[in-house]
Amino acid sequence: MKSDLAIHAEGIGKQYRIGAQQKSYSTLRESLVDLSRNAAGAVRGGLKELRQRRENNSFWALKDISFEIKRGDVVGIVGSNGAGKSTLLKVLSRITDPTVGFVDLRGRVGSLLEVGTGFHPELTGRENIFLNGAILGMPRSVVKKQFDAIVDFAGVERFVDTPVKRYSSGMYLRLAFAVAAHLEPEILLVDEVLAVGDVQFQNKCIGKMESVAKEGRTVLFVSHNMAAIRSLCTRGIMLRSGQVVSQGDVQTVIQDYYADLGLLGSNEPSEDQDGRSVFGRVVLDSGDSNSLNQSEPFELSTTFKLDTAVSGFRLFCLFSDMRNQQLIAVCKTSEELGFRDEVPAGKHRVSVNFPALWLSPGMYSVYFKMMMADVDTSKHQSNAFPLDVFGDSSPVDAMINPNTNWTVQTSDDTRSNAWQLKTSIQTS
Ligand SMILES: Nc1ncnc2c1ncn2[C@@H]1O[C@H](COP(=O)(O)OP(=O)(O)OP(=O)(O)O)[C@@H](O)[C@H]1O
């Protein structure tokens, strides 16, 4: 393996049996039971038949996966449900073996693949931290040095001597993440931690992964949260049906993922019933991109064509989220746009300037719609423009998170109104 590489995967395939119980981490006892069942089956049906039965009932969760990841790369792994993301991380972390192909990893691996992986339920938080350190091959003194930071990050000070089986799922997750991220792994594999836990903890996790990445360590991160993938990762790998269908720059991979989900619309000129194009393409800031920083003003423009003069119209610009909920609607009449008596036939270009909208990161769909004043059945709509907003996530699950000024004044005397300025902060 080349010296600048952390991971080299070559032709990995993973075959599972259909209908096999979904159990990712079998205990030694379960493995022994499985082994004896298979052995008994082999004696009864003959080895050949057993092998054949396995072939027929099997499918490939991963197929011919090859990639190289450089040391210090932070890679987002995306794909829809069942695409094979978790299986890939399990193969990389050696929890499961590939059926074919090989993986070369250079460096100590820390992984958080499922909540509490590697935790023993009967042991306390403290004991599990040291157990995980030992599994990672770290000297006890190094684990000791990190111990307080782990407990502090996880916020489990009061429960550190309680068996983890008594932890809430949130505490379990926080401790598991803290252990995986603090025990100085050279390669950190993290699977969808952000699906659980509150937004504050999610942001804390992203912050920690960022600092792991800044220290030049390699991070592989599986998530369905594209805002998190974009803020954390520089590169991406997209899986579909167990195969790599896109890899490279994270922005491109996210776009491919959205396109795969059918979220991008066509943004081609729209056509009315007669097959004539009415609206042209929708364009952001006169460019080709559809990425928008939530904190910046922007301009949307399009063209529309009228075959004959009309007495007037109302023109809308509308934003919806991915659940098709309308979020923003702005509208002007042709009069307000400067057309006096009628709007002449021909092609017209219209631009709308928006202030920073502070939308939460994610995909939005924007389109223009026109309603003619004299023919009320006549509505024309542009195709949807996929607006990809990036920036900071809201501290709670909200759509808009504007920049605000906060001031706190305090008075020593509860009866007086002699306020003294305590804090004045600007937040976003
Ligand atoms: N132990 C197993 N036995 C049999 N099939 C399995 C096993 N683990 C995963 N699979 C199957 O392999 C395929 C890939 O699963 P995997 O969990 O890797 O997908 P994923 O991309 O992580 O999905 P999600 O986003 O829903 O977590 C799925 O069809 C899944 O049902």
C-alpha cells in the first residue's frame, strides 16, 4: 500500500443469506450455536447440498467495491436505505469478513458502528472505557489520561460507576461516541450517530470529528444527514445496491445522491399544454451552481415568453421543502413590475433579489408561477430549481435560524428598574 494511504479496499464483496437474522454482532455463544447448527445440517444433508442451499438463498450486500482513502481524508459515505453503508463499515472495521476481496488499513481503528458496540452491559462506564482502550491496544496510562475528557464529553460523571445496562440510550450513545473519538484512533469509523441524540449533542459530535480530522487522522462517516456530511467531509462515496456509483469531491457526491433520490427536478425550460416553452431555466446568481450559503443574499432569475400581449399577470416565486411544504412565497403584479396597460408579447427576463434567508441546511425546491389576469385558467409554472442550502444547523429542528442580537440586562434590586448591561451577543 502506498505510504500516504490509510485504507485500500480492493474488490470487496459481502454475501449474506436472504432472511438471515439481522444480527450484526454475535456473541461467542451465538457463534458456537450457529456453528453446531451448520455442522448438524451438514451431516444430515451433505456438505454439497448445504453449500448449494446457501448459494440459492444468498445475495450480495456489497459488490466489487474498490477505493483508496488517503491519510487525513474525511470521507462521507452516502446512499439510500439498504445500500450497504453499514456493511461496508463493518467490513472495514473487521467486525465482519468480506466474502471476496481484501482491505488494507494502516493505523489503529476506532469505530462507532452501533450504539454501544464493544460495550459490555454488565460492566460500568469506567470499566467499559478501560476495556475499549485495551481492545484498541492502548496502554492503560494513555486511557487514564483521556478518562476525564471522555466522561466529561459524554456527560455521565454521576453514572460512571453504574453498569451501562442501566444507562438511557442517550447516555449509552454519548459514552460510546466519546470513547470512539477520544481514544486517539488513527482511523475513525462512525455510523449514523446523528440519527440519535439531540441537536446539541449532534453538533458536539461533529465538532469532535472535525478536531479528529484536523489532527490529520482519517474519518469515515456514514449519515443520511447531508448537512452534516457537507460540513464535515471533503470527499464522498455513494453506494447503490452494494456498489460504488459515485466517489470524489463531497459536493458532487451529494448532488449525485440527491439526483438518485429524484429530488433534483429537471430545471429545464417548462412547457405549457401546447408544447411551447413559457418559462426558461431558473438561475441562481447568474451562475451554474445551485449551492447557497444560508447567510448570504442571493438572486434568482428566469425568463418567460408571451406569444401574445396580455392585460396583466401575477408572478410568484415559491420555495418548498423536501416534504413539499410551501415555506416562502413572494409575488408581484405586472403593474408593480412596471407594465402599464398591457404586457407586450415577447421574451422577458425577471430577477428577484432576496436578503439572506437563514434557511436551515438542506434541499429546497424553488419555482416561478404566473397567473394571467384575463384568463383565470391560465397558469404557467417553471420547473423546480433545486436550491442546496449550506451553513449551520438550527439548535432545534427548525427551518429558519436567523442571525439575531441578544442583550441581557440585570438589576441587583428586584423592585428597581435600574438595569445594567450584562451581555450583548450576536448569534446565528
Ligand atoms: N447480518 C445480515 N444478514 C443478512 N442480511 C443483512 C445483514 N446485514 C445487512 N443485511 C442486508 O444487507 C443489505 C445492506 O445493509 P446495510 O445495513 O449495510 O445498508 P445501509 O446502507 O447501511 O442501510 P441503512 O441506511 O438503512 O442503515 C440490506 O439489504 C440488509 O438487509
